[in-house]
Amino acid sequence: MADARELFLGEGAEGGAGSKHLHVNMGPAHPAMHGIVRIFAELDGETVVKTDVEIGYLHRAFEKDCEAGPYNNAIPYTDRLNYVSPLINNFGYSSAIEKLLGIEITERCKYIRVIMSEISRICDHLTCVGAGAMELGAFTVFLYMIKAREFLWELVEDVTGARLTISYGRVGGVKADLPAGFDLKVKKAFAETRQVLEEVHTLITGNRIFMDRMVGVGALSKEDTIAWGITGPLLRAAGVPFDLRKTQPYWAYDRIPFAIALGKNGDNFDRYLVRMAEMEQSMRIAEQALDGLPGGAIQVDWEGKAIPPDAYVDLGKQGKTEGLLLMPITLSPNLQGQDRSAHDRVNAHDKRVILPTKADAYGSIEGLMNHFMLVMEGYGIRPPAGEAYFPVEGANGELGFYVVSDGSDRPYRVHCRPPCLPPVAALPKMIEGEMVADIIPTFGSVNMIGGELDR
Amino acid sequence: MDGPAILARLRERLGDRVLATHEYRGDHTAVVSREGLLAALTLCRNDAALGFDLLVDVTAVDYLRFPGREDGPRFEVVYHLYSVANGHRVRLKTPVEQDDPVVPTACGLWPIANWLEREVWDMFGIRFDGHPDLRRLLMYEEFEGHPLRKDYPINRRQPLIGPKV
């Protein structure tokens, strides 16, 4: 039977005199655990002696589900990997399939992917820094940053029609072109974000309480960071200039100048500074990409002799197809940016992968057959048998998709390399020997995202 | 070093332990025998010209239902390596038989191999010889079977969850 000491102090506290180690569970459902993860810690007073991190509480069989359906069916699942920056996952998965197929996306699509990825990256960093600061008592910072994220999510909503589960990427392109007047909205949202970053710098960079909790805490050396497979802001905070956008440029990153933010000590404070600097760089990238966006202005011209879709279908059915392919149709607001001219600009010209425009599917037999061949079971996108690995720079580091095709319309195997798994695996190394309270800022700086960690 | 040079160096240093090399869509792959795997990984990490200091990923593929490979080795364990210093990549694969799904661990080379190998054990039931702590990573200990094997049906219910009502 447990004695009083054990009842009050927990298992392992029996035995009367002398101090004993105490076992403490942090999580799985703990407000500071960002999602669900369990840290099982052995404490000597306030010092963490030994920890074990348990993950998997959010496992949803992502990889198994991908194997169960055609290639495009996996795109909504990728939204839910890193739900703070879902656009990057969308595009990463699409790019892996494009690599497998050996197709090249259009120049404008590359720029759109860059712009949307950078907006997502800022959202991710805002959430990470804001939540981390809140857990150290700086609630104002959290509110400010969520306010800025709100402006950016409005941009995302404008383009994709959704805020979180956006499903905007497509194999060979994106769902729709950027909406009219998007560049002006970006300008406005970035101005707001910049002001918030300025305010946050004034509030906590150099703030005594914040510095005391962050400087020198949770540090990993350069060698340890690499040995633990950690990439992204954590590796750059240790002073290693590894950023896939520079080292293996994909999409349009090789044409856009930007700087890699680097830290020195690899501690929580450097990680914070790297993320703050990266947000500014991301805004720079997005602005330059918007300026250099090829394929004409974003402003899509909705005017012309457009006819309603049902009238268009009727003309097609009656065989009055002369000039039909050139006739614009009025699209429902839900399909904005998917008219024929926009469709050609943002999608690869490859009938093996790209769904025809609605106008073609309704108006011509070729279009209808093309549509049929892509959506019917057993047809769809069919990459030749082989394998490909495509890494992109996610908000947390290298996000890679490894796809194996057996030549059928379903992926034989999809594997996601989650960028936040290595830092969570290295968490014991970061927190052992430090104080219990240091777990909170260190765990915050790791930016664990349950969706991609557990898949 | 570019891809072909990496593969040539692996072939030169490892001899017939490299079963095959190929390049597909810009990815360079060396297939290494299970006996030579540890030597290959050690060479990749320690050789100055290769310098693969970052173990990006460890995963596996179950080729049970892959057209044309039904008779061959059932599994392949796949390693993705990157060199931070040299900026190049390589993929190593090793075939594993169904009857003896054991591969030597890489925990001694990269600490991150610990978790990545636990995930492969969890999902595919491939054991890593010499692994210090081979527990399931994503699933719970009472979970029956290995879900990413091709003969694990996607709708199978687990005893702890109970029958579907």
C-alpha cells in the first residue's frame, strides 16, 4: 500500500528519508503540448533527469489512405499534415508526382506556388512565435500575431476559398488563378504584418523576462543538430546555412533574391530571431514574385461576350460547335479563376494530368473524353513505374514526399518525411539537465505540428 | 560531387556489395545487399568526398503486390541521405526477405535513426538488429500487425477499438 509520501509525491517517492526522483507526465492533453504528445519526465527536484517522448496520438493512417485512392485523392489529406501551412504540403506532394511523371509546370504556376508558400510560411512562424511567447506570459504578443495571421489567412481564403483545408494544389498546376486585385491586398496585409513584427520586436526582443527564459535554453550544437537530422529554422539557428530554397532551388526560387537568416548559438532565442527574420524574408520573396509574375497582370478580365454555362451546354448538344471553344462562359463565383484563359496560364499543358476546363468538358467531345479519362476509376493520372523523392522547404524544415508508382492510377506507396519529427526525437537531448520550466519554451521552439508528426 | 560520381564511388569502394545502381528522374539510387548495408552507410557518412552527414529519412516499401516483383524480396528499406557540406543527395535501398525481416541498425551512425527505425518497425514489422529501444513509434503496444504492409487490410479493426457497430 502506498504511504502518505507516495500518495502526495507520486510513484517512486516511498522509502522515507532522502530525496527521490519524481516521475511526471506532461501531456498528452496539456495546453502547452500544442496538440497531443506526451513527455514522460523523471525529475530531481526541478531538474529534468531523463525524459521519454511519446507520439502517435494523432495518427490517421495518412500513408495507408494515400495508397487506397487515385493520386489526386491524397491532396486533401496533405492539407491536414501541417495544418498551419497546408499550402506547402499541397505543392510538395504535387511536385513529387510531377517529378514522377516528368512534367514541367507553367512559369506562372511556379510563381503562384512561391507566393502562396511564403504566405503560409509566415502564418506558420507567426503561430509558432506567438504561441511560444504566450506560454512565457506574453499574451499580448500572441494576440498581435494572431491578428497578423488573420490578415494573411484572409489572403489565403481569397485565393483558395478556404482558410485551413485549402486543397489548392493540383498535380500539374493549381486549382485556380490568383483573384483580381490580389497584389494590392497582399501589400495591405504585409504592411499590417510588418507593423505587428515591429511591435513584437519592441515588446519581447531584449525584454528581460523573455531573454531569461530563452537565451541559452534548449541549445543544440551544430554537429548535434545535423546528427539528429534536424533541418529548417532550428538548423539555421545553429549557424548552418541549409535552406532548400537556396541549396536545391525548385519552382522559381532561383530567380528571386533573398537572404538566409542565420543564428549562432542554436538556443531558443536564436530560433526565435531566425523565425522573425525569415518572416521578413518571406514577405520580400512574395513581393518580388508578385512583381515578376509572368503571364500578364493578375487582373483577370471577366468581361466579353460571355454566356451562361447551360446555354453553352445546349449549344454543344445541338451540334452548334462552331467557335464554341473560343466563347467565354460566365462562371459561378466559386469557380473564379478557372476560366479557360486562367486555366492555361496556371496549369501544365499535359492532358495526362490536367482536367480540362469546365467549358471544354461541357462543350466539346474531346474535352468530355479527357475529363472522363481522368476521373474514372482505373484511368486517372498514371505515372510510369518508378520512384521519386521531392523535398521542399517547409516552415519547419525539409518536407519530403517519397512516392513509388507501379504504373497504375493509385500510388503504390507515399511516404511523407515530416520536418518536425527529428526535433521532437531530439527533445530529450535538448531538455535533459535543464529545469522543468524550460521544457515549455524549448517545446515551443520545436514547433511540433501533430498532423505531420503522426500522419 | 554529382550523382553518377557518387554511385561510381560507392561501387568502387563497396564492390559487389552494391547490387545495382540507377538514376531515375534525377534521383540517384544504389541498391546495397543487407550484409553490406552497414558498411555502405558508414562509408557514406565517414568518407570525406561523400560526406553524407544528414540522415534525411528511413522508410520501407512492401513490394508484395507490385507487378513483376511478387517473387522477389518482399521489402526494401530505403535511406535518403544528404550532405550539408557538399550539397548532394543519394538514396540507398536494401532488399529484405519476408522470412527474415531484419536489417542492421544505423543508430550508431546517426542518433535520429533511432526514431526513424522505430517507425519502420511499427509500420512494416522489419526489425533492426542492434537497435537499443525497438518499440512502436506511432501505434500503441497492443496494436496487432503492421499497418503499412500490403496484406494489412485498410478497414481492419483492432481488438482495443472493438468491433464496428
